[in-house]
Amino acid sequence: MTTTLGALQVADWRRRVFGLYAGVRQLSAHDPAAGHELWRSGRDDLFGGHPASPLMPDDRAGFTGLPVAAYDPDWRFEAEVHRAEHPLRITVDTGTDGQVPFDLVGTVRLPYLGPIDLWRLSCYGGGLFLPLRDGLAGKPGGTYGGGRYLLDTVKGADLGAGADDDSIILDFNFAYNPSCAYDPMWACPLPQAGNTVTAEVPVGELAPGEERHPTAPAGRAHDPEA
């Protein structure tokens, strides 16, 4: 992915993801289940046919669709962000991108789950980031052992703002696996303690058919996926 061709392919992938989420936000404002179906089918098209797909070649050959649970409206929230009282920064080693800093924006407090941290990417591009590892992580028929992403707005994964200035839409039906769930060449920031919950979140994208290593060795590329 360091060649000019690879860079153009990743750029096109990002462009398509941004467009997909724009359609999802517009549709979900009136019909969240229809927005979810658009998201599911759009991601299937990208994973199955785009040259920047994170699927391994053998997996792509037999690909019939990502494992996504049926839509459940009980997992959609308009959540107030309670701003962090004290500054907190973490750094994540992402191989070729070096150490990437994240600053804590605050927490959201949700039914079933409790408080969850919301982060901001504190380098070029910015963006909100909300990963989650739930009680089904790593279990048979459950979610990816390394955790999933719900928001990564710098890469387009953005479900929109709520009605109030300090609120955002969090719909766990849209939780998705990072690229390292499919190909260990990618380096993916994974959930910290404040983004790990004991409750089970049975919606969104489930674990791939074959569990892979959740982190990549140093020197590999940063996750382009959203």
C-alpha cells in the first residue's frame, strides 16, 4: 500500500466510505433500519469488489457478505458527551505512522453499558474516535476479540450529531471490525480500559469466520478502513 497505485486505491476507498456514511446519516434520520441496510450492503460491495479491501485474497474469493446482525432499534442512542474534567492523552503505536496521540474528549453514559470514553485524534486530520470491546469479544459466534469501532470520523465513520450541541448519535448496529480483524498487515488502535465493557453487544458486525491477531507487528501500515 506504499506504491502510488496503492495510495490512489486507499484514497478512493476513503472517498466511497465518506459517501456511504453521508447517505446513511440522511436515511437514518427518518428510518434507521433502512440506513443500516444501506450501510451493510455498501460495505459488502466495498469488501467484495474494491482493490483496497482488507480481505485476504483467499477470503475475497469466497466472499458472500460480512457477518452483520439484524438491526435492533434498542441499540440506537442520542448521547450527551460529558466533557473530561482533566486532560488525558494516550499514544498508540501504529507501525509506519509511529505513535499516534489521542486526547480524551469526555464520556457518554449509556443504558446497558455505563460510561464509555470518547477520544479525539490529536494530530493531522483530527476526528472523533470511539472503539468498543464488549462482553462477546472473542467468544464463539460473538464479536471480534480485539474490539470494534463505532466512530472514526477522520475516516468517514460518522453517524452525526444529536439535537443538542454536546450530543452525538451512537448506534451500535453500526459497530464494525477494524481491518486487522481480516488481515494482520494492518495496525489498528484497540480499545483501552475506558472503552471495554462487560455487557454483551450482540448487534453490528460480528467476528470474522477465522479469528486473527488483533494487532499488527511494527513497521506495517496503519488501518485505512472505516
